[in-house]
Amino acid sequence: MSWISKSQVVDVVLASILLIRLVQLKLHFNYFPLFVYVFSECLLSLTYLPFRHYQPFDYRIFFSATALISWSTTIWAVYALLISILKQLPGILRFSLWFLNIVFLIWISLSAFLTARHGYSAYNLSQKPDFLTQLAVYTNISTLVFTLAELLVILSILAFVLRFPIRVPRNLAAFSMGFCVLLFLNVAYFLFLTYVPEFRGLPLVSGVPALVGMLCLLYWIASVNSAGERAEVTLGREWQSVPKERLVRQLEAMNAALLRSREQA
């Protein structure tokens, strides 16, 4: 069994453990989008293992189809994290969803232009490859663009949250932290392959996404528990120059103002 297949097997085992753990703790509905994300990644890995050996049809078709599923579940998970973090602040939440919808579209367009422009030349598409090769390359570039946009969305959320002392369940903080690191490492991986194409196709390098997923799953398995739903942590921090109480009042005033503007509209 190759290194890639072994890493996929470990990935499936760890994902299964996390899913079972969430069900046992009755947290699968609390974090349903993340549950679906992990479940879909697990199914894709299970499908990938036999496909590598039998390949009933061209792998590039399989790769492009599964990428669509990953994009959808990842975007859903990102927005679910935003809603969970800001659910106690409905005014700020509504504004944040509207703002991030706009920003997300802008970042996708900008990332697609800047990254794909170099990415297409890095894959040497000027030699007029066949349709399936073009499809695989476009899927690779699009995966980078979507992952980069999702990472920027999460960073936008954290940039706001870390300004104020917002209390959230410890489990939610663990999922948010793990998801942010997961997206960051995936972006770094895709950028590395885009700008250093000579490493593309090496078995050890190809198994990096599975290794990143394994580390993230291990972190979630070790961090998530029933007590983590009751125990709260502060995502923001107390700034030395601004008392915590003042930041809380600013946050509440901002939320109330946004609610009033929503009602007046």
C-alpha cells in the first residue's frame, strides 16, 4: 500500500472516530455543518481508496466532481462558524453575513485573477492539452481560490472577534481554531505546488493534504468533549489600554445600533 493510501486510511479512521464521538456526546446537531463536512471528507476518502486501484473511469473526472462537494461543505462550515460565534449578537451577525457575502465574492474574483493567472501558466496549458487535463488544472486552481477566499473570510471574523472579549463554548473555539489552521495549511500547500511545480506528483508531497487533515482531526478528537459545551472561553483579549467592561459596552452598543437600523430599514 502506498504512502498516499495509508494516509487516506488513517484519515478515514480518525474521521470516523470524531463522527462517532460527536454522536455519542449528542453534539452532531450542535455542529451539524461541521459534522457534514467531516462526514463528506470521510466518504470521499473511502471512495478514493478503491478508485486508485480499479479506476472505472478517468480519475480527472472523479477529482473534479469531488472537489465540488468539498467546496460546498467547506463554505457551509465557514458560515456556520460565523453564525455560532455571533449568535448572541444578532445585529452584528446580520451585518457580518451581508458584509462577508460581498467580501467573499470580491475575494473570489480577485483571488481567481491573481492566482489563476500565474497558475495556468505554471501548468503550461499553452500546449493545448485535452479537455480532461484542462478540467483537472482548472479544478486545482479553483480549489486554491476557494480555499484562499474561505481562509480570508475566517480571518475577517477573527479580526473582529479578537478586538472584543466574546465568550463562546470551548468546543466552538476548538472547531474554529482547527478549521482556520486547516485552511491556512491547505492554502500554503496549493500555493507551493502552484509556484514550485517540480514537486507536483511526488508521492510524499501528494499525501500532505491527508496529513494536514489527520492533524486537524486529532486536535478535534482531543479537544471536543461534553464539558466543552458548558465551559466558555474568551476569543478576544483584554487590551491593556481599554478596560474589558468598556469593550463589552461598545460591543453591546454596536449590536443595538445595527438592530435599530435593521428595524428602521
